[in-house]
Amino acid sequence: MNETLTNFRKAVADSADLQEKVKAGADLVALGKESGFEFTQEELETGWEELQESDEGLTDFELDVVSGGVRLGSTTGANCLS
């Protein structure tokens, strides 16, 4: 996962506001840009795939979102965690 995505992931983990936006189905690329993190949809999808294959594991928030049916890795948060 590239450094920008890693930093965005940390920002989401640390921010209740960003977490609410993700849960509400925000476009993650747009949300990242709005929050000062520029990445493409392709980078997001690749980073998510790499994270799923790594030993790093998911944050508690990511686990909650995945278990709630939100899919990270596509254009909107509502389609982005799976």
C-alpha cells in the first residue's frame, strides 16, 4: 500500500468524522482529496487488495465496516470494503 493510502487509512482510523462519512457511503477518492490525500481509484483498489493479502490485518473500524456490508475498494464507501 502506498504511503498516501497508508496515511489516509490512519486518518480515518483516528477520525470519527471520516469514519461516519465512510459508513455513509462517501466516495473514498473524493473524501481522501478533501482530507488532503490524493490517490486514484486504481491505487485504492490495489492498496485494498494488498492489505487483504498482508499479515497487517484490518483496523477495528475496517472490520466493523466490512461486517456491516460496506465494501472498500470501489468508487463509493458503500461499495468499498470487501
